[in-house]
Amino acid sequence: MNKIKETALTVAGLTAVFGVGQTAINAATTYTVQGGDTLSDIAVKFNTTVDNLMTANHLKDSGLIIADQKLVVSEDNTQVASSAASATDIASQAASEATASLAASSAAASESAASSAAASSAAAASSAAAASSAAAAKTAAATTVATAATATGSGSVYDQFIAAGGTAALWQYIVLPESGGNPNAVSPNGYHGLGQTKNAWGYGSVAEQTAGMLGYATSRYGSIDAAISFRLSHGWW
């Protein structure tokens, strides 16, 4: 086997590495919002971030998404693109090393020995690229999960709210916009508590305020989902 064939084998191996990275970059898709979804939940599901989703979908408020809304979830695949770029860099370096090895080979080296060296270089490049991609994906996933955990909230007020029968959607789309999760919040107009009301339950414990909000949502709007939809549409409830 001559050196031209050896070089062709090396380039073919590196092209396979590039192809894997390119497939990941082009895997764009959309997602239809389900009842109870939050932007941070969707970010975790598609290995992206809340900021990326807001930018891709022109959202001004991370809490303003509703059921059946279609979102672009991979317009900015930063982590995947980064992995592909890393694979390309490693493959390019491996190609340079393979070329140098061919140039330095002695004229007396056998064709079988040269072929074996080229195959080994291509295999090493593929293994290094795969390891780099896996490490990058793992780091990106860990960062996304940590961001999502911060966005959904896990403080004692939230825990008490959930324990008293509140839902994550009610917290995300009504409590946070109305009071920021502060049970003692008071508006300039005299509205009080998590749900911002002038009713007595707005001055009670977190559990009492939660029960009051659930009763108000059901009696006025018919359900929690209907109350959330009204709040998203009107900016008040």
C-alpha cells in the first residue's frame, strides 16, 4: 500500500469524527408546552438553559408560557456545538500528527508497517474525540440541572406552600409574579401576602395563604389552570 492510500485512510477516519459532531449540531427541534411545564423544566429536558430558550423564542418573562405553546428548544445548541468544535480541533491535530508521521517515515519501512501506523492514528483520534464530547456533554448537563434547581426555588416558603397543597405551576405563574414568594409582601395599594389579596387569608401563615389562594382560584375561575391562564393573559388575577 502506498503513502497516498495511507493518507486517504486517515482522512476518511477523521471525516467520520467530523460527521458525528455535525449531526449533533443540526438536531434542531420544537417542543409543545404541556400543562404544568416550566421553562426551567424544558431547559433540563433539552440540555439547554432558560436564557437560551427565552432568546430563541423572544420571551420577555420566563414565567409567561402556556399549555400548547410551541417553543424552539434547540436554536442555540451551545453545548452541543462546543462538543463538535472540540472534536474538530482534536481531529485536526490528529491529522497533522498523522501527516508528520508519514513524512518522517524511513524509505526502508515496509508498506504493512506504514498502514498499521496510519490505522492506529485514526483510531486514537476517534477515541479522543469521543471522550472529549462525552466530557463536554456531562458538564453541560450538570450546569443546566443546577440552573433549573435555582430557578424553580426550594426555600422553606416554597416547601410549605407545596406541603399545603399548592402546585409548582401556581407558584411559578401567580405567586412569584405577585409577591416574589414573600408571604409578608405588601403592595402600594394594600394587597398582602403570597397571592396579594385584601382578604383575611392573605395575612395568615403560609399554609393559610396557600389554602386561601386555592379556594379563590377555584371559586373565581373554576380551576387552578384557569386562574393561571387568566393571570398570564391579563397580568393580574
